[in-house]
Amino acid sequence: MLVENQKAFQRERRFIQVGWIVCVAIAIGFLWLDGSPSTTPKGPWLACFTFLLGMMEMLKLFINRCRIDLLKEVKQVELQVMELRSAKFEVRSER
């Protein structure tokens, strides 16, 4: 189960890295190509929106990484509890 989660995390990480590069490229395009001298420029607003989209995806990646780390720690604690129970069972059976 951990191996599958790690593989899915790596796949998602690559996808988000590519997505972040695309968001930055789109934001640069919005800022660079906004040549309209209107009263409300749309380029900076659209660039901020794409940066926010990219940051939300990065935040999801961080949350998933923390979830996988927490799952690893829970599995380690479960193994330790199982070892303690088996050791306790062995001590009882010797008596």
C-alpha cells in the first residue's frame, strides 16, 4: 500500500511540476501581451489568478506528501505494537 501511494505521489509530483511551469508561462504571457491601455488592465489580474491556481496545486502536493509521511509513521507504530504483543505472548507462554 505504501509503495502504491509513493508511486502515485511521484506521478502527481511530475504532473504538478509541469503544471506549475505552464502556469508561470501563461502568467508571463498575460503580463507581456497585455498591451491594452484601458482603465482596468486584465493582464496582471489574470497572471495573479494563474499563480493562485499553481499555488493551490502545490499546496495539494504538500498535503499529500504529509499524508504519506503520516501513513509511514502509523505503519511503523503498528509494527512496534505487533512486536510488543508477540514478545508479551512469548513471555506468557514460557511461564
